[in-house]
Amino acid sequence: MKQRVSALLRDKFNGDVILEKPKDRSFGHFATPIAFSLAKELRKSPMAIAEEIATSFNDHEMFGAVEAVKGYINFRLSESFLDEYASWALSHSEQFGSSDKKGTILLEFVSANPTGPLHIGHARGAVYGDTMLRLGRHLGYDITAEYYVNDAGNQIDLLGVSLQLEGRSALLGESVEWPEKYYRGEYLSDLAREAVELFGEEALRDESRQKELALWAKDKILALIVADLKSINIEFDTFVSEASLYDEWDRVMAKMGNGVYVSEGKTFIRSSVYGDDHDRVVVREDGRPTYLAGDIIYHNQKFERGFEDYINIWGADHHGYIARVKAAITYLGYDSSKLEVLLSQMVSLLKDGEPFKMSKRAGTVIQMSDVVEEIGSDALRFMFASKKCDTALEFDIEELKRQDSSNPIYYIQYAHARIQTLVAKSEKSLDDIMASHLHGLSADADGLLFEALLLPEIIDDAFESRQAQKLPDYLKVLAGRLHKFYYDNRIIGSEDEAKLLKLLLVVALSIKTGLSLLGIQAKDQM
């Protein structure tokens, strides 16, 4: 609706026009202060300009009324326009809220090291990334979801060492000397047990087989990660192995030109030129590449695939990598402004007000699968999407188990189920309901209808601003209005039963569509 009104004003004034929603809905559905910006040019008072503009729209079929109030121009959409839009939405439910935006985007998210199970920090970035993916695709963008598998370097070597030591200690009862850094958790004991069955006990003692065991364990852990993600409705289109990229290193280094240099046997990137604190090492003295080297090859490969835009969702601890990666992209000859890096902050989890106990299976972190087991996929997804991703998040899982209005996902699901129950109770046929016209509605009903039809604007704003939390915020408001309307108005048996049910079906459609874009299936019964 806002887009239609904006387009009309843009055509009239040959440019973008600010369009607002009045806090007091009695003023109308939309308002613009354009008369104030035209006052100097036209040498008239904003009030006079607003009156002239309002009069020019009075006969437009989209509006029931256009009024000038203290220099502002208020637009009230016509009943026929709202009814027509509601009828179209109900008969084109799959297209509701969609758009025809163009552009190819490579969206990389999660990319957790395949050295252990996903923890709740990973889960937040996963939910945020998948929600952005769903929003963007609904708007028409061609988006590829990609997982970068860090299967090279120290973390994989350490996985092999940790697996052998865990197996020797936990399974064979041997006394072992643990290194300063190592992975631990029952998941390693499980892997060691499988390794013994597959490779024999001696594989746990043979240092020459650490790499073989590490690569085998990496594949097993990656399969576990993929399964955990699928349990919360997240799937990827492509996986890129870091280890597979290093054959390209010499070619990529040559592309970097004078962006790299050698000093004291190390190879550096001149990242300080582009805002980094200092130049960074990409190849150590012994010839081993750093973590940054893998990122450079990977981003070269990304840009060579020719997407129009690139979005990375990283953990907040990767903030320092942004400048150096963008510097590398520039040296490789690409436009670094095409890479957008979004950061996901950490999560603090409580249970009855106390810190949530860590899982023995995960070792030193709270395992995502444990949280899903406690509260379910829907509650986890909704909670992680409901706050701006770059701000810290703390929540108590017991609150998300409550079956009352204090639990936001329950409150929203109950709104959808309540509507389906009313439709089922009614003796009106669906054809009669759909054929009714949404004319002569009360102010409350008009406000609820307008709120429900705002979903397309919310979807667009949430994606383009990269603020996924705007969608759950909207759904909470819409559910609240629905519940209040239900308590304040008689629906079944009223004179306007058919039209009120049609109105509620529009609300249900917005809730169902919004939840779907959050990776959640709406419930018809509760």
C-alpha cells in the first residue's frame, strides 16, 4: 500500500516523497510533509500548498479522503481499495508480500569450524542469515546460501590430536599429556569409539594418522552440523571447502600485485592502507598460510563467480577482519563496497534466572541441539530473530515454554489458531466469506485490516535495512490487535459475520506468511 501511494506521489512531484504513518490513525493511513519542503520554492505557506495538493487528489479512486492539516497532507485509503487489495491477497496468498526485485546475492553465513557441534552463538547467526535469505527471496532477489567450511589449518590438526587423546584417555584408559589447547566433549568420545571400530585401536596411538583421523572426523562433524541446521529449517545451496582453495594461492597472490610484500621471511598484505590497524601476515616464515590467506582466496573465488552483491554474516569476534578482507578485495581488482559484512553478537542463556548449564556433549559451550530440545525450533528461531543481530541477546528458556501471552511465539500462534477456529465454527461458506465486501467497517476493524495489509512494507523494510527483528516485532503487534479485536467484538452470529471473517482471514494470512519467512509454520489448532 505504501509503495502504491509513494509511486503516485513520486510521479506527481518527480522525485521521492517522504511518507509517514500518523501515530493517531484518525488522521488517516499515511501523511506527507512535502508542503513544507515546497514552501520556499513556491513562495507560499505550507498550509496553502497542502490545501492545493489535497484538493488535487480528492477524486482519486485510491483514497477515501485527502485532507490538509497544519501543512501536512493526510491520506485515507478508500474502502474499495482496501477491499480489492484484501481480496487479491487472499486469492494470491503465495504472492502476498512478494516483489519483483532484481539482483544476484551470495549470502554466506554460519561457516562454523567443523571441529565440534553448533553452539547457541552459531545458532543466532544461522537464524539471522536464514531469515534474511527467506525475506530476500520473497522479494525477488536471486540469493545463494553458502557455507564456508574451514577444513584447513591449525584447527583441523588440533582436531586430529584431540580425537586421538580423547580416545586413548576415555576409551583405552591411558594416561595422556594434553596440549595447552584442545577440543573436548562427549562428541569426541563418540567419534573416537567410531574411529576404533573403523580404523582399530592403533590408529589412536599412531601420530602419522592424525591427519587422516582429523579429515574423517571433520566430515562426521560437518554432517552433524548440517543435521542440526536442518532441524531448525536451515539448508544451504553450496558448501565451499577451504582446503580445496589452496591450489589457487599462487595465482591469487599474483593478482594481489603490490598489495602484498615480503618482510623478514613473512608475506604481508598492505591492509593498513585501507583502514586496518597494521599490515597482516598472510604467509608465515615456515611457508604455512594464515587464516587470512584462506579468506583472501575464498573472496577471490566469490567475486570471480560474478554475483552482483555479497553478504557475509560473521560473529562479532570477526569485526577486525572486515578491513583486511576488504583491502584484499580491492587489491584483487574488485569493488569492496559490494561486500557487506553483518555481525552477530553473542547470546546469554538462562534457565529460571540462572545460567544455562553447558552440555557435556559439547564440552565448554551450550550446544544448539540442547536448546532446541528444551524449547523447540519455533521458539528458538523466533527469539533469535526478535532482536537486532548486532546487539547482545539474553533470554530465559523457561519463559519460552509458557503457554500464555507472556510467550510471544505462543501469543502469535494462538492468534492464527483462534482465527481458524472461528472460521470453522461459522456456518458461512468460504465462498460467502470471500465474496463479502469490507465496507462500513468500524474504526477498530479498519485499523486491524490496515495493520494486516502492511506486511509487504514490513518485509521490504526488514530485508533492505538488514533488520530481521522488524518482522517479529510486527507480528507481535498484529497478534495483539487481533486478540483485542476478538474480545471487543462479537463475530460469530453478528450481522457483519462474513465480512469480519474475511478481515480475520487477511490477518491470518499475514501471520502465516510472516511466520513462514521466519522459518516457522503457523498452527491451525492449539
